[in-house]
Amino acid sequence: MKKIIISSLLAMMVGMAQAHDAMDAYVSSLMSRMTVEEKLGQLNLLPGNMVVTGSPLNTSLAELAAKGRLGGILNVNSKADIYDIQRAAVEKSRLGIPLLVGLDVVHGFRTIMPIPLAQACSWNAEAIARGAAVAANESTQVGINWTYSPMVDICVDPRWGRVAEGSGEDPYLGGVIAQAMVRGYQGNMDNRHLMACVKHFALYGASEAGRDYNTVDMSRLRMFNQYFPPYRAAVEAGAGSLMTSFNIVDGVPASANHWLLTDVLRHMWHFDGMVVTDYATIVEMDSHGIGDLKSSTARALKAGIDMDMCSKGFDTHGKALFDAGLISMGDIDRACRRVLEMKYKLGLFTDPYRGSLTRSDKEQYTAANRRVARDLAAQTFVLLKNKNNLLPLSKRSRIALIGPLGNNRRNMIGCWSTSDDSREYLSLFEAMQRYLGKKGSVTFAQGCNFYDNEAVQKVSVFGRPVDRVDAQKAEQEALNAAAQADVIVCAMGEAAEMSGESASRADLSLTSPQMRLLQKLTAMDKPVVLLNFTGRPTLMGWESEHVDAILNVWFPGSEGGDAICDVLFGDKSPSGRLVNTMPRNMGQIPLYYNHLNTSRPIDESKYPTSKYHSNYLDSPNSPLYPFGFGLTYTTFAYSDITLADSVATVTVTNTGKREGTEVVQLYIRDPHAWIARPVKELKGFSLITLKPGESRRVSFAITRKMLSYYDADGREVFEPGLFHIMIGPDSSDQRLKRTSIHID
């Protein structure tokens, strides 16, 4: 058997080497026939105006493609338009080099999955990979071959709106999910998969004050240990491309940072794919005080940029920079080769349309794709509170569904859904009506606006309208509906565009009109369920005290209405777990579980607050809900940890009356190291589904790899000694089982 495995590996390595040699020969031959202008044209990426993700440019893409001055396009999602532009490049340009066709297919194309933050809360890498594969299959049907996803930025500050696009605060879990999404998008790179683009390299999620596009400043030690791991994991999974970030890194914009793009990415991590800028980051270096477009273009190329998104620096200044000796042919060739290699890997030189011309629109939004989205959505919901086991609700209930998100399709699916058709799916109210049929009843009332100020609401909903209602009349309608109901279900939270890009918020509380209505509803002496629609961790202190049940449903995608009903009425049990710590108040932010200790930590189990300790006078340090937290419709018990041959084992038992899924989480701590280490770090997890009374042993091998850290130069360090092992249902100290192990 061992000989067979070795022979298979050798054959695979030979095959990979031969494929690389064939690609190298093809690209070298092509480049030998290219002019300087044509090589520079391959570095030029421009948008159409069909999907707005930045300021649109009025440019004839087909004309530029025909002249060989364009390497790729983005923000075009029409099959006919993509064909016309691709045909111009292939049939009218001198060398017929096909185009990359990119789009932010962030959580689906026509079938919309839950937002990425929600998907992460499933802790189910295989389900996430299936969702990415559905997105790849649908988007390639129209000719798209490149997605600007996954976003793997670590974020510990939920004021930053783009936390919705990532996987939370933990580097290990973020890495697992990054790899799953790369696998799902790229597959074996056939015509039903597309190239992933990992973003935003690097540190974008650490924008100061949670304000988008803002400054980032941190030590390299923190970069390597807390923020870099998901990027590196995606590279190791074979991601074909990376996108740079808007921010500075060590004082230098990411798109001009040689240390980041070459020393770390190329030399340290051995990345061999393509690097593209984010939207106009080269021209925006002027705002950073780095230089004008011409000088910044030269600096970006030398730093390691291969393709410029929207700044047009290579197109307008590239030849002059080359003639002046400010960039070399070697600089141009290096970037051009990476772009052409990406096109070769996608098979564009064999078929520029990648089979899309013979594929049918019937592949979009299929029953099978919708099942994937619905199943995934149900796994993402996090049950935060369930007083007296109010949930699941009886299907014979008389329900008052109240809130601005109860009957709004476009705001249910979340940000970065650019190609869906809201006529195809149901709102929550519509899904609930169908779900209950004649057994129960549901009445809907919007009840309030998102904001009292109409102008604030308009910019907050940003193209996804929410009806403006007469506040007094709408409130009375909601109260009347609630008075006739057995149970009140509130569909409240954020509108879809209140999180995502350029959606930072200084106050993460429920907006005032919604809070006023919620307070009146909870005073009616009826059971109240809050379905919290959101793209980020929000403040829920009042809600946690006064609402009977809270289910965070995030933005659940096109099948969210049905998925919510699945869980709300008990056909499925909630199994989501938080991937961001939920704070008690704004003053705690940033708040995250894997923090470093202080010289004067406080034990809140003994002292809620104390002078001369690291704490607040007016608030506990502890979160409202910890990282990893989530209830289900049953309960679980953990045995003590047993250790044998560096394997830690617990027995988990379903002690409730319903089947349920538990996420068993492994944390470690290095209590004495050369540098300060976090109070705990997630290093493994396991999803198990148990019937009532069923028990299962869950084991984790404790390896040197999971006990290591990176020094400030990015070198992996393992220090032998004592390590604390913790296993439990979430990261809170009170719920973790503990032991220690000595590893040499």
C-alpha cells in the first residue's frame, strides 16, 4: 500500500510539473509576440456600469479590448454584454487574448446564500464550500470567470460595516472557512468553477474606530499571529489571486508595500498567483500623501501589483514610465506573465467563453441550489435567548409578525447581492403564510420606520427601499395586530445596506423607532420573539433582559424566509454559534475573546469592578454573549477531559428532549512564553448531532503546530513546556472543562 501511495504521489508531481512546463511555454511564446503597450494592457482592469461598487467609468470596454489595452472587466453581469466584450478581445485585438471577467459574487449569484458572517456562524466548512460551488456554477453560466471573494479580514470592531463580509474575529476559524470557500469556488478549475480572489490583503478589518477606509497601525507580531493566518490559509488552499486593501500597512499603502506583497506573500508564503488592487487604490495613494498617479503606478508595479483595478495607471502612464526607465521590462513582464498564467489556468485560451454559450438560464436558481441555500441558512441562526423554551413555536399559533423586515424581500438577503431577482423568492411574511397554511395564522404590520429622519433612512437603505410609514398610524396597527395574537414575532434590526462596504455605524443599538415599538410590544404581557436581522454583532442589552426569545438570523439570503420558518417552528433546531463577541455596550469595543492578558487582570467572579485593576467602573469587562456561544432546542453536558498520548477527549451527552447539534470547541493557552500570548485561542472544533440521551466521545490531537506562534519576522516558534487545554461549548471561562499538558 505504501508503495502504491508513493507511486501515485510521484505521478501526480510529474503531471503537475509537465502542466506547469506547458503553461510556461505557451505564455512565453505569447509574450514574445507582445508589444510593451499590449503587455501593459493586460494589467488594466476596468468596470462596466451594470453593478455599482465604486464610481462608474464611462469607458467603451469593447473598444479598449479590441485595441489590446484591456486585461479584464468587472461589474458586468449580463451574458450578452460579457459575450460582446469578450468577443471584441478575442476576434478584434491583434493577438486575440481573452479577458478576465470579474464580479463580487460574495454570497451567491441568483441563488443567494446567507451573508458570509452568517455562514461562518454555521461552523460548517463543507456546507460553506457547497454554497460557494453553487455561486460558481451560476455565475460561470453567464461568462464570469473570477469572483472577488472570499473576504477573510479579521475584524474585532463591529462598527466596521464590512464585518458582514468576513468570518469574524478568530484567525483559526477564519482560515478554515477561507480554505472552504476557495475549494468551493475553484474546484478543479473546470468551466463550472471560477478563480477566487482573496481580499483584502492586508489588515483592512482593523480600520481605526471601525470607520471604513481608515488608517491601520499594528505591530508585525500581531499581524502574523492574529490577522495574517486566514490569508495564508487561503494561499495554502491554492487561491488563484489576492486583492490588496485600501489601508496603509506600516505606513505604506498596501498596493505599494513591497514587504507585504513580495517579502511576505511571494517569498515567505510562496504565492504564485496574481495580485490585483482594490477599486482605484493606486490613484488614491495621492490621498495617503504617497504620490500622484504616475509615480504611484511605478511604485505599485515594483511592489508586486499585477493588475490595476480602475485607476488606469498602467494604461495612461505605463509606456512613459518605461521609456523614462522608472519601470523595467522585467517589472512589466513579471506582472503580465502572472495575468496570462491566470487566464491559462482558467482555460481561456482554449475557450474564452468557458462553455457559457451553450449553457441554459435554467441552471440559475434551481430547486437544488435553493435547497443548498435553505439548509445553509438554517445552520447559521444563533439562538441567544429562549426563556421558558418559548421556541419552537406551535404551527397552530396566531402570530403577529411586526417590524420593517417582516415583509421586505430585498432587505432580507443582505449586502453584496448584485444579480438576484427578488420576484423569485419570498419575504418572511409570505414564507410564513405558506408554511402555516390553514393550521395557524399570521398577520403582518410594519409598525415603524428604520429612522425618524427620512434623509438618514434613505442613505441607510441605499437602493433597497423600505416604505416610509406614518409613525403613529403604523404603530397603532402593530399594537392592534399584537393584541389579537398568541405570540408576537418581531422582524427588526438593520436594513441590508446598513452593513457592508461604506456602512460604518457609531451606535450599534436597535434604531430608535424600532426600540420604541419593541418596548411597547414587550409591555403587552404576551410572549415576544425577536428575529434580529443584522450584518454585524449589535448591542442587545435591553433586549436580552426584556424579550423572551432572541434568534439572530443575520441576513439569511434568498431562501431566508423558509429557513427561518424551519427553525422557528421546530422542523430544524438552531445550531449556529457566534464568531464575534457581542459587547454589552459601545465602550467595550473592540472586544474579542483571544485578547492578551494585562499586568492587572480582574477576576469578575470575585470582583465585578475594582480599583487598580484593568476594568471599567461602570461596566463588567465580560461580553453580553461570548465568542462561540449559541443555544439550541436541547441541552448538552460535558465530561471532564481525559488525556492520553497528547490526545484530549471529552464525552458529550444530549441531556434534553430533542435532537440537537453541538459545536465542541478546543481552546489552548500557553501560560509562560517568550512573548505574551492570548488568554485562550481556538485550535479545533467538531460538530456532532446527538439524539436525546445519546453520548459521544470527541477527541482532539494536541500537536506542536497548534501550540506554536509566529515571531515578529514571521518565523514559527514552538516553546516546549506547560499548556492549558480547554474544551467546551463556547469561549466563556465558566463553561469550559480544563486540564494541562506538558509538551517537549
